[in-house]
Amino acid sequence: MTDRLSGVSRSCAADRISSGQIRVDDKIRKPSFRISAGMTITGAIARNPTGNPFLPEPVDFGILHEDPTFIVINKPSGLVVHPGSGNLSATLANGLIHRYPELKNVGADTIRPGIVHRLDKDTSGVMVIARTPAAYDNLAHQFAERLLHKTYTAFVYGEVKQESGRMEIPIFRHPVFRKKMAAHPNGRPAKTLWRVISRFTVITKMEFVIMTGRTHQIRVHCAAMHHPVVGDCLYGFKRPEKAFSLHGALLEAIRKVDRQMLHAQSIEFLHPATGERVSFSAPVPEDMLAFEAELKA
């Protein structure tokens, strides 16, 4: 289909098919589904009139480091990483090519300029962006071979009794709710290391190190532990006040949370040009600092 539609990437089309915005005989199908004569396809794909999948535009994000080979940014929560279903503008990718025009020629996919990994829309924190094709290949290799070290901080529901541990439950895409992942023995291997940082009333602050990079990995594993991330509408409690009989100041603090309390704290990898091991950290955002302050009050 994409070979007949200029300005539409395969990933954009796949996103719309997976999310049900494009259907076959009014049913949600996989992007790989083969159509046959007589089937009815319904839906639409928005297309940029210039023929480009997306355009440069100013987008707000923090710069933690930049050199000739890569950039390290601090992604704010609420910012989508690249154009996709329902998000064709105002993404990090739009902002990157606005600020660094040379990135449009970096990477395997034109809508992910220099982007070798991603964060969920409502997850904040550190990301590394390749600035040259050579750096992209190098960093992609490091991700594939798990040579990087990524650390996350989160607030989860409940009292986690152990001090540390690991989760190794495989993850796959939910067979019905295509925007959701699920922990399942038939999924792809997923490994998360964790430790408790501090405990509050029915809330635990934790640190996570992911050894694999599955979609929604920390969120899925936390839910599988029965300690979902605070503010996670997809995998968490719909009514946390019912689950924990919350009331008073603590309930008000939780009601103020408008996104999952998950932050990509740091990333460590080998410099693509020098081979030196480098590390970068993103400061904890204000909403998570404010939430912790209310938990301590």
C-alpha cells in the first residue's frame, strides 16, 4: 500500500492498521494480514501535502549533551517520540529535524531521524540520538547486543516487601487490545532488575534496570508483580482509592497525577567515535518531585 501513497511510511500505515483505524471487513487485522478479492477496507491515512511524512517544527525538549556524533536529550512527559497513529506533528522527531536538519538523513526510517530507541509518550527522561549514519549503526548495534545500561525511577502502588529482585516474564502484544502489551509465556524474553529506593504509605519508590527493550516493559512487569506504576491508566488501577481505601491528603496527591510516574534516569554506553564508556543522567521532573514531597508530608 505504501508504495502507492507518497508521504506515507510503512510504520505510519502499520500503526493505523494495528490500532483499528484501518479495518478489513470491519475487523482489526495485523499489518501482515493478506487481503483477498471481495474484502472491504475502510479507514483513512492522513498525508502531508508536500509528500514528506512530516515537517520540521519547533518542539520543546532539553539538551543534556551534544557532540559531532550524538545528542543526549531530556524528553518531557507528554511528548510523542515520532509521528504515528494520531500524531503526525509536534513530535520529538519534528523538533529534532527542526533543530538538527542533518538528522533527516540518519537512520533506517525517515520518520525516526537519528532515533535508535524510544520512550513512551508519558515517560520522561534521557534519550540518545545518533547524529551521523556511522553513529546510528554503532548505537543500534549496542542496543541489539545489550551493551547499554539504562536506569529508570518510578513510583508504584503497594508495599514491595523485598529489597531487590528481577522479573523475567516474556512480553507480547495483546491479541485484542493492540495498543497494550501483556506478560505471557509465549512472548519475547524480557528481563527487568529492580530495587526499592524508599517506601511510603501504600506507595514504593523503585529503581529499574532493563536488560531487554520490550515495549512498555517496566509498566507490564510492574503490573505483573501486582505493583503497577502510579498514574498508569493502561496497566494500573482504575480506582486506586478502592484498592487501598485511600483518603485524605494521600488520595488528593494521587488524584493530581496525570501520567505514569516513570522516568528514564540515566543511560550508559560506549561512545560511538572513541569507544570510551560515557554516562548521562536526566534530572527528576517537577511533577515527580512534587509527588514525592506530598508523600513525605
